[in-house]
Amino acid sequence: MNIEVRYYSKSGNTKKIANAIAKQVGVSAKSIHEPIQGKVDILFLGTGIYAFDIDPDII
């Protein structure tokens, strides 16, 4: 099973949470700007809320 953890974080808080999740599932957390290689069975995607919306980079 291929598991990926991706995040977008301006302040670093979402990155900390992504790293904690990644550690528990045995993978490395990566920025959303790094392309996903191959098939992914489970994707954890994290971002913050900025001005009552998600950042356009996440879309």
C-alpha cells in the first residue's frame, strides 16, 4: 500500500502535524509542491485556513 502525506503551510503548524502523521504511518511528509510519483492508495493532505478559505496553491 502506497501512502503519501502532503502539506501546505505558511506558519509551520500544518507541517508539524503532517510530520506527526507521516511518522505514525512510516513515510516522510512532503510539500504539495513536490510531484507525486506513481500510484497512491492513501493521501493525507493538510493545509491551513487563510482569510476563511484555503490557499489557491492547494487547488
